[in-house]
Amino acid sequence: MIVAIIILVVIVLIGIGFYNSLIGKKNQVNNAFSAIDVMLKKRFDLLPNLIETVKQYMNYEEGLLGKIVELRSKASTPNISNEERLDIDKQLSTSIKGLMVNVENYPDLKANNSFINLQTTWTESEEQIAAARRTYNASVTDYNNAIMMFPGSIFAGMMNYQAINVLANTEEERKNISAKELFNN
């Protein structure tokens, strides 16, 4: 009788262990999917705004650079009065201060730094999404193994747990994202 009770207690403890393990694995899958969702939201929110900022800054710099080149050209015209030359110099100084760069032969365009920042942010975002997907797939594989292997399959069947598909890239995701298309929108 005592042996039967001990065996029953051991079976119950093992059952509780498998039950808790399955619950933990299912929660890991949900957590991993949530991480993907967070990274995708970051991508959807961040990248279009960053691209728009870079586009606006490029337009700003392009306009100022054009103005500076035009003013420098006017200032080097031989038949210009001293008053006009001073006015051009004042406009040129204001433009240069607006661009906030030191001008020697050519201004150092800061949009380049914006592009580098965009590239870096874009790459980091894609790497974080890829890492989150790998984590999700590892969690799903661990969960699927637990519910498909004996004796976990018995408990999973009682709990009506079903296998979950790992993430695979869709045809749309396999296509390369075109920065050109994003900048032309």
C-alpha cells in the first residue's frame, strides 16, 4: 500500500513537472512573439520618420548649398558695387551660419551623417527583428518538442496543446526593401 502511494505521488509530481514545463514553454513562445511584435512596431514607426527627416534635411541643405554657391558666384562678379558686395557677404554669412559648417572650398554636407545614421538604425532594426525571430523559432521548436515527445505528448493532449509553426519568410519578406522607393514616396 505504501509503495502504491509513493508511486502515485511520484507520478503526480512528474505530471505537475510536465504540466508546469509545458505552461512555461507556451509562455516562452508568447513572449518571443511579443518581442517580434515590438521590433516590427519599432521598424514601422522609426524608419519612415527617420527617412522623412533625412529627406527634409537633404532638401534644406541642398537649398542652402545652392544659395551659398549662387552668392559666392555673385560676389566674384567684377562689376559689382561695394554696397552689393557687402549685402552679398551678409547673406552669405547668414547662410553659412544657418548651415552651421565651416566653409573653405566646399561645405561639408551634414546630410551624409543623417544617411549614416539612417543606415545604422535600419541595420540595427533589421538585426533585432532577425534575432527576435530566431528566439521565437527556438522557443517554438522547444515547445513543439515538449508536446510531441513522450511523455509530454500525453499531458499536451490532455491540455489540448497543438503544435505551432515556426516563422518562415513569406514571398513579400524575401523581396529586398528598396530605399529608393521609400525616398520617392
